[in-house]
Amino acid sequence: MKCLKYRITTSLLMLCLLCFAAQVYAGEYKPGRSGSSERIAQASPEMLYLGYIKKVRGVINDSFYKPVTEQTLAGGAFRAMKKVLPDVQIPKNAGWNTFDSLYISNCSGDPRKAAMVGEASLDGMVEALNDPYSVLLTPSKRAILEGGDGSGIGVEMGARKGKIVVIAPIAGSPAEKAGLKSGDQIVAIRGKSVRNYTLYNASMLITGKRGESIDITVERNGKPITVRPVFQPLKIEPVKYMMLSGNVGYIRIGIFTGKIFSEVQYAINYMKKNNAAGLILDVRNNPGGDFDEALKIAARFVPSGTLVWVVGKDGTPKAKSSGSNETFPAPVVILINEGSASASEVMTAAIGGNGKAVVMGRRSFGKGVVQTVYKLTGGAMLNLTTDKYLTPGKHDIHEIGITPQIILESTSQNPDPVKDKFVMEAWKYVKAGKDKAGSF
């Protein structure tokens, strides 16, 4: 079975909700092991799903960032099978041979039942990992999430202490316009409580066509608030840059798309050519995206040294280092807040932790794990947590976040940088010519 993969720090669910995954990550796939897609396409439904299950098992065993046993995976699949087929008798400590036999004997010749049990078993196997960011989307579920007409609401959701929370609405998105804010705890969607839902199951409820609205109830400061974003085709502006007064440069990175490095590099070169007296990098409400693009941007500020430590299945930290011999020739301030997550935290820690910028704002979200997206033959996609990352100082920020060196209490954010309190505080700091320092 063919498998293509690419790495991200934001969730696959978010990409589906944004409905622009294919565009932003086009060309970013990394080939994996391949097989005969023609044979799979001609297989019976039950054999097709058994092939999916075997492939996903292999990927999890090879790549999931924590140790996992075959019994754990089989147990998840059996529990899911039992929900669909309540009369099936499953022996104690049954393994995969028993699963295959029970699946074929109960589903052979019934494509609908084969699909129901197969999808449930895949979900059960992945859910057994107890990881909110790992999920498998079959073609039918991808179709539900992607909405069918390219519309979305533009929100990144995450998991924290068993609760579903808003990491950040995308700037200018229907979610932001409706009033969703970083840190909101989602308690109901379309009037249905999601308090015991997984991140994936809650995301399956946020679908719609262009012009349709959806009620989302959140808990904010202990009070319930219902907002009603309207599904729209999403136009994302990942990079915005300008020269502020006093010749201070400003670059806002809204999300780390698969091709963002070239845009940010252009903006950086513009600032250098115009002899900027300082630079403000703004990644507030940036929910993440492409891990490697974030490191490439960080390397433009860090001439040498470790940018991030990546910890995979074997538990050994491995350094990703810069050898760019580049830096920015003026003071740099990075702005973060509680909506800064994943790739934006990677970039912030890489630059700030090497003493090349001062970090200012509010504590970041704290998503310190990296997902790899595996695209399987037939249209299924597995979003699997394959690594966690540590800052240059080997600090784990997962579910902790980055605490800025200079904390700003304001939560307001203005789309006009000149009128934004955070930006103006950063501008004052740069103009004062303060020393750069970092320790992350």
C-alpha cells in the first residue's frame, strides 16, 4: 500500500477545517514505502480495510513517538469492533490473527458492514494511543471534514487536560470575526455537548457549506458564550510586512504554510536593504504549520548552533542546527501570546534561545509535539505524533508554553500594527536599543 508523508506541527484536523491543505503543502510530500495501488483498488472491501489496518499498525509501530505494544493496538481495534458488532465473542488476550478471522467471518460479502467495522477498528486502534493529535481519516471522513466546497471557519483547536480548547482563530477568518479567542474551552457545537469528545470527534461536527452558520458554545472566564461563525472560502494572508516609523521593520507571520520561507526571506531582505534599525517578528495567534519552514526562518537569525532538539521513538534528543552564518544586524523582538503554538513556538525558542531576539507578550500555548501526515492509497490520511521537541536549552514546553522575557498584560490585538499595543511596546524596546538575551 502506497504511503506518502510530510511533517507538520499543527493538526491534520485544522488543515481539513481550513480546507486548503492541498494548496499549502503541495510538493511537500516525502515518499515512503510503496506497493501496488492497482491490487488494493481491486480488493474486496474487507481485504481493503485489513490492508489499511496492517499498514497503519506498521506506521504506528515504526514511528509513534512513544513505545506502544501490539496488544494495545489490538485491544483498541477489538473494543471498536465490539461496539459495532455487540454479539461477537472476543477471546481474552486475543491478537491480530483472531481479529482478522472475526472480521472476515462477520463482514465477508457485506460491503456496508465491512466499512463500518473497518473504520471503527481503525479509529479504535489510533484512539488506543491516547494521543489527541493522532487520528486517521478515511476518505468518507475526510469528505465530511473538508465540507465539499472549500469553505471553513478557520480555527485551530487543541487538547489540554482532557478539554478541547481554541489554540487560535486564523487572522481575518470567520472564527475570528465571530469572536472565538485563544484559550476558549469548547463545550458545545450545534447545541450538542462535546465535554467528553475527542478532538477528532468534535472536529467532525464543524462542517458546512458556504454561507451556512454554526453555533459554537465556549467557556471563557467561567461563563458560557455562544458564537456563530459563517462558513466561507478562506483567504489566508500568511505574511504581512511593513516599515514602521523610526525605520523599525515589522513582519507578521500568520501561519507556517509549506512555502512560507521564501515570503519571509523576501521580507527580511527588504528590511536589511532599507537598513532597519530593528525588527519586530509577530507570531501572535499563529497556530503553527510546517516544522521545517519554521526552522529555515529561524536559521536566518541564528548563524550557528542548535535550533531545536527532536526526540523520537528512541527517546534520544537529536539536534537540528543552523549553519547559515546569517543574523539580523539590528535588535529583534518576537511577539507571542496564548495563541502562538507549535511551529511558532519552535521558531521563537530557536531564535530567542540563541540570544538573537527578546521575546515579548504573553505565555504561548505549549504544543511541543510534531505530527507526520501519511497519505495512504485510496485517500486515507494518518496524522501521527512522531516526535516531541525541546528548546535549544533542552526545555520541554509541551502543555507549558514559552514564558516571554517581557510580559505584557494586554490581550487586545489590532490588525493595524501602528494601533496595536503589543507592537508599540516592542517598537519602544527596539528604539531604546536594549541588549538582546535569551534562555529557553
